[in-house]
Amino acid sequence: MAQVVCSVCQAKGGGLLGASKWFYRILARDYCETCAEKFADEATGAMVATTTAAIAGHQILAYHGVEAVEVYVDATANVEQQGPPPYLGGASPLKGKERRLALTRYAALRALKVRTLERGGNGLLGVSFQYFSAPDVGLGVAAVGTVVT
Ligand SMILES: [Zn+2]
């Protein structure tokens, strides 16, 4: 299996699948999991994602289609030890399953925004979330939206 090198920190992995550390390909560059999360936060932090059909003060120039992602809840992650995510504030009251779901929903929206970048968009309309349960993998969150510029 070809070796993958993180384009930011130069960490090496055994491949995109089956590596001891997860790697991601975003906009034709490879990232280790840590650098992928950092890139996604920085690249999509200012992106508008709304449940509405328009973005106030902006004209829709092009529609790039509907995009969707599914993210499963990591039932093994010790969410209490990860510290409060910035979007929940410094003293998050969310614990246990609520916190796990909130983290999964946040990850789904971020993944949807990365897909938006990959489609050449810079905004998302009509965003919605759906929670689902699958027999083998448990609970998950699906995020859907229309990619626009
Ligand atoms: Zn890296």
C-alpha cells in the first residue's frame, strides 16, 4: 500500500485506508487527521450555512447541486476528556450522550462544508440534519444542503 504523507506536518501513514492514523484527501492534498481537522476549521469557518433558501444580502450566482454527508457517532471516544469544543463555549453543560451527539452534528456540518469547497461552492442553503440508527454502526447524523456560490 502506498505511503501517504501529510501535506502540512509531513506525518507518514500506511495509506488512505487501513493506516494506523487516518488520512484525508481534501482539494487534492493529503492531510493527517489532526491537520485535516485544522484545515477544515480554518477553510470553512467563515462559510455561511443556513436552513433558509437564501442568504440575506447575497445574490446566488450558481447552484452546484445537493450534497450530503453521514457521520456516525463514535461510541468509543471519551468525549469528556476532549475538552469543550469552541462552539459550545468554555463551560459546556453538555455531557455524555448529548455531548457525543453535538460533536457528531458539528463534525457532519464541517464535513458538509468541506464537500462544498470541493464542489467549488462557498455557501450552503437549506441545510438540515437527520439522526439515524443503523444496525451495525449505531447512531449517526446526516447533514444535507444545497451548495451555492
Ligand atoms: Zn498532519
